[in-house]
Amino acid sequence: CPKGPHELFVAVSKLKMMNPRFGLSVDDLKTASTSELVQRLSAEGLRCMSHLTAPEIECSNGSFSENLKAIELSAAKPIVKAGLECNTHTFMRLVGHCIDLADRDSRILARLRVSPPGQAQD
């Protein structure tokens, strides 16, 4: 099964504990649509492309939110990096799985990790 919000957004929980002004909590993100999730996390200096991926610190533009700046970046980076291991989680639903329309994760049947072979053959 896919990882849930409490596993994927563990960095958000820890950042919130380090700085209570950090504007998000896991409960806020649990039911957010993908576009809301992207916008809300982006406003806090984090990047997340889906509700099935863990957020990472967005440093492409060099500016972080004031709430993320209040937490020493050297302390925040390892917390966020540790949560990224959830992004390599793979799974496959059992044969006979029934899709539940009320559960947005139910329609995800598998998540596979693809990588190039160790030695590419000509």
C-alpha cells in the first residue's frame, strides 16, 4: 500500500515542533488536493509534487520562507532528507483488490522503482 501522510510528512511534523510558527501540520495536508498541497508547501519553502511523495527543501530560487529561516537550515536539512526515503517505497496491490471511490489512494495499484541496468548492453 502507499505510504500515508503521517509517514510522508514526518518532516513537516518535526519542523512544526522546532518552530510553532511553521504554518503547516500533517492534519492540514492529509486531505488537501494535490494543487493545494503544492501551493501550501511551496509557501513554506518546501517542494512536493503529489500526496504520495515526501516534501523536500526547495532551494532552486535561494529564498526560504521566514518560518523555515527561523529553524537553522543546518538542523532542518537532515530532518527533511530523512523523510525522502519514503519516496523509494514500492508496493503492488494484491490480486482481487477493489477500488474504493472514497479513497483516493485505492486506485493506485502499484508503485515500482525503475533504474537503468548496471551495464548497458549494446
